[in-house]
Amino acid sequence: MRSRKALLEALRFLRDHEEVAEHGWVLLGALRPEHHKAVEVAAGQGLVELADRVMRAELSAYASRPVMWAARLTGHGQDVLAYTEASPAPAHLPESPADGERLVELRRSEMDALRLYVYLGARLRVPPAAGLAERVRTARQLGNLWLLHLSEEQIESAAYAFYLRSMSGSVAEANRFARQYRVAVRPDRSTGSLRLTRLP
């Protein structure tokens, strides 16, 4: 993790200095010592291009002094930065749920079902409860479980997601969720419709 952080810092440093470099190459003198090794590693991964002898000679002519080393981001390096900076930072899950919320722990298959439900979103006749998509996006993984703090409305919405999952072949997610959180969506034979059921 530390080496990945150092690599990303070096890529950002190169990007920032490329923007002001006259010819788009960052010269050795501009590079911080702590970034040099990370840049070399990034070059080995195709994220950074190191100037070859011909390019160094050209840069030497521009600089009116010998240029022994120069680097710039490749397209892949630019993409890595764009992607990492667009990705949400891992959410900090508070120690305890806020008022009106409960801690919900989901297994992988349950989280997959919930992700599909929020992905379908507005295409469904019963869309996810307000805020559920954001809670799913920022859920924290702890071992084999995903931790979310959900309101009662969001828990009911999750129960509907697992009902949909049960209709596509797997009832395990709906059954465990009902046992754990005492909420299920079941057919009401007296009315011929679905009904949210609160279990004792």
C-alpha cells in the first residue's frame, strides 16, 4: 500500500511539472529525490516514459546543458491518475449508527444483489429508497462482510431487493436477511399483492 501511494504521488508530481515544462518532459533536477525510485518503478509498468538518448540530446540542445534523464507520463499513467482521482475515497463508517439507523452486515452474494438493485434504480417500478445507492457505494468491507448503516426505509428497500433475488432463483439472501433484520417482502394471498412483513 505504501509503495502504491508513493507511485501515485510520483505520477502526480510528474503531471504537475509536465504542465509547466517547456517541452513536456520533467528533468532530473526538478524531480524530488523521494520520487525518483517510484518514477523508475512506474516506467517499468508502462505508466511513465523515460527519455531515450535521441530525446535527451534534443532536450540538451533546448536547455543548453546536458540532460542525462527526463520523464513524462504515458497515456496509461494519465488514465491511472484520472481514474484514482475520480474514485470515491473509502468512506469512514461511524462507530455507531445515527438516530433511526441500524448497522446492517451483508455477505458477498447479498451485497451483489443489492448492488444490482441500486444499479437498475429508476428502471424499476419500485426503485431503491432515497440514499440507498449512496450507502451501497460507500459500504465498508470488513473481511467477508460489508457494513452499512441503513434507515428503516432503506432496510425495507433492501428486503425488496432480496425478494427480487429470490424470484431469480436464490432464496438464501432473502431468508437470511429476514432472520437477521426481521423484515421480508412476501406475497399476500388475501389481496394478491406483495406486502412488507415485519417479523416478530
